[in-house]
Amino acid sequence: MAETAVSLAGKHALPKILEAIKMVRDLPKEVRDITDELERFQDFINDADKVAEAEQDDGRRHRIKERVMRLREAAFRMEDVIDEYNISCEDKQPDDPRCAALLCEAVDFIKTQILRLQSAYKIQDVKSLVRAERDGFQSHFPLEPRLTSSRGNQDVTWKKLRMDPLFIEENDVVGLDGPRDTLKNWLTKGREKRTVISVVGIPGVRNNFDYYALITVSQSYSAEGLLRRLLDELCKVKKEDPPKGVSNMESLTEEVRNRLRNKRYVVLFDDVWNETFWDHIESAVIDNKNGSRILITTRDVKVAGYCKKSSFVEVLKLEEPLTEEESLKLFSKKAFQYSSDGDCPEELKDMSLEIVRKCKGLPLAIVAIGCLLSQKDESAPEWKQFSENLCLDQLERNSELNSITKILGLSYDDLPINLRSCLLYFGMYPEDYEIKSDRLIRQWIAEGFVKHETGKTLEEVGQQYLSGLVRRSLVQVSSFKIHGKVNRCRVHDLIHDMILRKVKDTGFCQYIDGRDQSVSSKIVRRLTIATHDFSGSTGSSPIRSFFISTGEDEVSQHLVNKIPTNYLLLKVLDFEGFGLRYVPENLGNLCHLKYLSFRFTGIKSLPKSIGKLQNLETLDIRDTSVYKMPEEIRKLTKLRHLLSYYMGLIQLKDIGGMTSLQEIPPVIIEDDGVVVIREVGKLKQLRELWVVQLSGKHEKTLCSVINEMPHLEKLRIRTADESEVIDLYITSPMSTLRKLDLSGTLTRFPNWISQFPNLVHLHLWGSRLTNDALNSLKNMPRLLFLDLSYNAYEGETLHFQCGGFQKKKKKTQRNITS
């Protein structure tokens, strides 16, 4: 009987075992499927969010937002199980399970399979959760199919726009007299050839032509749908029904061409985002050589530039902020539109100027605020209170002012999901904070917002994302780098207020300062603590990013130490500017961590457990007291940015295995310099190289290494002493090199420097040159900055020839002997 019972037990257990084996085997496919499903689910959440924003009934809107938050929590669960699989399982999967005993200890193999089976069950659970939440939302608040623009609803939209208090009549427009006249001339005069006119600025331009087509493009469009709407518009002009049976791009294009042939037309394509838009419509809008015009309004100047490749294009930019005088004029037109004379009363002039200055030349904000104040009594005390409360607190309490952030949110709503997340990340920083672009982009990368593009690094793609936000006027540039990339940036105060509203509604992040001491009771994905006396609980949310930024003040050691215990899914941990004196205990627990910054803290050493952070991509210990790195640093093979100013930070002779590195500390060339240089030469992804204490016996080895670095952008070489001669010969074209800094004696000017096609900044220090190098440099195509300092040139004259240095913005000559 006992044997029979065992046999039956085994028989019943076998299906479960086989099911578990199948689940483990199918796990990679399940992860791919749920990753795709996550993108679709995020689109569903965005649609649901728009339903909530559009709901007029406060009670119903609140209920919808509650359900939307449940959808977001389910999406967060999806993200978490995908990450857990990627970290815990993917890299440990043997090529053939039958060979597992040969590849690793049996116990490790079993543990890996258990982890994979746990991941499989979690994925099944979260798929069920997502299905239930989606169905639950649809049953309570059914989503309508996505609407597309048509001629009919454009007329309705235009009528509604005219009734909106924020609509601006032509007579109300200020600061655009010149561009408006220019646009009229381009439309009615000039060449007979069909002309494309790109208007870069805020969308929503109406023309007054008798025959015109107005097509709102926006970001999500199909080429077929675009041509179909254009065809509908043209048929409407002739009071014809659109042709039937036209179902593909070729037939649509031909139908449009037939209607435009031999006719003078004006077509306005409003709110264009996609650079390749012109490819989709160019062949349809036939050139009759009769003065036809095509207007394109866009917030992205690259769209205008793209059209230039195949057509005559005029570009009109409307993106400059208004002057203070123009801002006040526009504000007065809206704020006092119902007054007897329409002018600003004397007692409100100072207050109006104060309010206008807060708008910082942003027309949309000026109009929104002016319209709101036009509904109030013209009394100085009431306006003063309004001005003082023109901040986040008032935006949250005053439903009137919500229209400001809603208006500024229009550009946000048109962003792709990745760019939305990038913009919302500014909510992790305080208002008016200028962020270093490198720091911001590395954090975006760590979070997974930046997607791979063929032939580009993640950092380059991140720069494109940031430039896209700048072009859309959502991010302001505080300063540029020498090669034109953004150095520091910030967001306008009103944009920041809009972001804080968005992050509160979405659980994206929370910023806790002296005014706010409590973590939201809802899910919070990211957290910034900017107060030293924080005493609240950080909750149990699955936090991905954790910032502590309190200046020189310290928060409790208990709070710091529980970060690696409570938030195992952290990807970004940033202590920059925080008065930290110690590294959190159990730092090695954070196996998901990709970005770790101790910059401007007081830490003096790093623990050996740093080696457990094998997914770390950025480690920033600049401006700390860390002078030596533990040997375990070598285990961080995914590290891309090792940021420090100290020469002796690590044993460079052991660095060759960290092949993902793009930035390293300065390289000291000592007696074992050949070994060190060859180890550095294994780092083929390096973008920056700083070599110090170079001597002649190591120059040949260094040259061979530099010639094999295909991505180098910055090269800095300093000799062991001033009398040491730099005698390098670089044969590589160095097409990526942007900055070159040579400190040491040069017997002659190196001719190879003039062969670098993209060199932007050249700095020579203590070179003691006697031959005039300017003749070799004058035709360099991109040289902007030439810096000759500390006896770099000892000749009598420097001859700047006429026509040379066409790109140069600045020359610096310090302590040049003569």
C-alpha cells in the first residue's frame, strides 16, 4: 500500500513538474510578451488619463483618477517583474541545462532555476492583474475609440476656440508685427514656384484665404490618414462628396494631385512634429508654378530644416520670448479687455509688471493669467494676493488657475512616452534649479527612458532627447558646451508647476522639502528628500530613484542605512550636495543600481561591497575625500562613467577588463607606464583621456594606443615637467575629437593637429613655440576656441590672415612672450 501511495503521489506530482519545466523554458518569450504588453498598457493609461482630465464633474473625475492610479500601479508591477528577471535570471541561464553541472555548481544551478520559476509565476500573476484592472476600468468608464481630425470637427473646434477666453484676435497679437508682415508678403507676393513656409513656434495659426485647407497633424498621424483628410478638405471647397474606393497611398496621392492641378492653393499643416512629414505629402501637393503656398507650423525647428532638402522653404521663427514691454502690452489687452478704456489703471501698473515678470516672456502664460484676472475686481489688494500666490500652492487650491497648467500641459500631452518621463524627471529637482545635462542624461539612461538607436551611444540619444525638449520650449538652456551641446538647463517656473501637478497625479515622483514632510499614501515611484529634519516614513513604495539633497545638513543615519534594505529595486541613488559622512550599510544589496553619486559629500572611502553592484553604469565620487578605490571595482564590467579628479584612485594596471568605460580619472604615467598605457588601451569606448606626467620613453606606446581609440572626444596630455618635450605623432584621423589640450614644450607645431576635422577647442600651455602656427590652423573647419597660455608662443608676431578662422569665437593669449 505504501509503495502504491508513493506511486500515486508521484503520478499526481508529475504534471506539476512538467508544467514548471515548461514555464521555465518559455520564460524568455513571456518576458518579451509582457514587455510589449507594457507599451500597449501605457498607451491605454494615457487615454484613460485624458478621460479624467476632460471630465467636468468633480466627483466622477476623482473616481476616474483613482482607477487610473490603479492602472499605473499595475504598470509599475509589470516594470518590476521585468527588471527582476533581467537582473536575477537572464544572465545566469546556461546555454544547455544538461551541461549545467559542467558550468557551475549544482546548487547554484538549482537556485537559478528556482528564481526563474518564481519569475514565471510573478509574470502570470501580473498579467492577470493587468487584465483585471483594464477590464475593470472599461466596465466603469468605457474608453471611446481614438478620434481623428476631420473637416467637420475642425469647424466646430474653430468656433469653440473663438469662444475660449484665451483666444487671441489678430489685433491683440503683440511682438509679432515684423513676422506677421513677413508672413503676409510670403503668402501673397514673391516667386511663382510653390513655396513651403515653416512657422516655428506655438501652433494654432489661421489664414484668411478664400480657398484653403487646414489640416491639424499633431504627433500621432498616419500618412494615409493625412492625405485622406486633405482630400476631404479639397472636396469640401467644391461642395463635392469625397470619392469612394480610394484606399491606398498611391490612389490618394493621385486624387489630391488631380484636384490641385492648375489651381492656386494654400494649405496649412498645423502642429507638425515629425521630421519625415514632408516625405509623406510632397508628391501630392503639386507645383503649378502659380504662387501656391504651403504653411507648416511646428514647435520643432528640425522639421523646417528637413523640408529644405527638396523644396524652396521660408522659415519664420516665433519662439523668441517677449520683451518686458511687449509682455505688459499683451497682458493689458487680456486683463483689462472688459474695462471702459482697455488700459491698465495707474494703481495696478506696478502689480501688473510684477505679474508679467513672473511669466518671463512666455506668451501663453501671459494670456492665461491675463484672462483669469480679467474676471476679477481691479483692486490692488486682490491683485497683490494673486501675485504672491502665483505658485504651486495656489495652483492646487484655486481651480481657476488650473487652466494655466492645463494650457502649458498641451505640449506635454503631445510628447512620446519616453520624453514625457524625461520632462517629469525635472520634478525630482527644486524650482529654478540648473541641472548639468550630463547628470540628467545619465539618470535618464539608468531609469531606462533612453532607448537604443543603431550607431549611437545611449548618451548621444539622451542628448537628442534633451535637445527635443529644448526645441519644444519645454526646457530652457542656461549654458552651452563649446561644441554646442547643452551644458546646464532648467525649466520655467510655470512648467515646473505643471510638472509637479503631473507627478502628483501619476505617482511618478515626490519632492519633500521643509513644507512637505509626508510621503504620499499612494504609490510613489521616485523620491527626493530636501530637508534635514525629515522625520516621516518613506513608505513601502517600489521606489526607483532616491535623492537626498539637503546641503551641508545631515539627515538621520537610520534613514540613510535603511535605503539599501527597503528599496532593493533602486536604479538611481543620488547624494550629491548632501552632508553625508558615511556610506550606507549593505550598499551591495542594491543589485539593480545603475547610477550612484556621492559628489560633494564628505565620504572618505568606499566599501568592498561596491563590487556587488554589477549593473552600475555611473559612479560619481568627484569632490569627495575618496582617494583610493577597493580592488573590487574591477568587477563592475558595465561601468561607463567612473568620475573622479584624483590620479591615484584605482590601480590602472588592472583596469583593462572594464571595457564599457567611457570616462576614467586622470592616468598617471610612472615607471610602469607602458603597462598602464596598454591597459588603458583596452578601453575602446573611452570618450575622454587625460594623461599626466608623460615622459619621452612612453610617447611611442601612448601614440599607438591613441591611434586605436575610435571614439575619443577629449584628449589632454601633460608632461612630467615644463622642460619635457611633447613629441607625439598621431596618425588616426580622430574624426570624433572635439577638444585637445597639450601642456609641455613643443619643438615645432604638430602638423597632425590641423588634420582633425571636428576639433573645436585647442589649448596649448607652456609650448614655447617660435614658429607661427596660425597658418596651419586657419582653415580648420570647426575651430571655435584657440587658447595659447603660459609662454605657449615665444615668437615676435602672430599673423591672423584675412579670411582665416571663419568659425572661431574666441582666442585667448595669456603670458605670451614677445
